[in-house]
Amino acid sequence: MSQPASITVHGTGVNERTQCAHWHSERDIIGIKFKCCDTFYACFDCHQEAANHAPAVWPKSEYVTEAILCGNCKTTLSISSYLSCHNTCPRCQAAFNPGCATHYPLYFER
């Protein structure tokens, strides 16, 4: 886990907590760095709308990569840490949306 100075999260209607026009409940507060472009987006739909290329999933061999941003405390998490955090930020204890697990195949090799 690390706390970078500033990460821009791209997408449609993204606010300071990384919520976007597609997903904006109190628990939709993560940004995801996409493997294909090394760019943080609020969600898969935001990437689809803004990027001019197909998304790529993170292979298991790269789960050590800090590719998740907590929109509450701005901490970056490795993919492994995120997948094992039980839907709670390990730094600030903000709740993440448990429903995001249904979208993991869009982002992560399973």
C-alpha cells in the first residue's frame, strides 16, 4: 500500500471519491488502473467510453501491481491486497462495493 501525491482517475462524471456516472453508491469508491494503458479509470464502462482500444485483464503473475485506488483515502493497493481485503480498505476501513466481485473477470485473470 502506498499513498501517492495525486492520481487522476478518468471517466464520465468522476468525482473526488472516484464515483462515476455509471457507479455512484457510497461504496463505489475505487479506481482501477487498466493493464492495457496504465491509466486509472473509475470503471470498465468509463474505459470503454474514453479509450480507443480494447481492455486487457491483469494476469495473476502481476497481482503485486498497485492498480487499485481507494477513493476515500487515496491509498493504492496491490491487486492481491484488494482481492483479499473483504471489501474494506485496509488503510481507512472505507467499505467497498461487494458487488464489484461480479466484474472481476473484466479486470483480473481468475
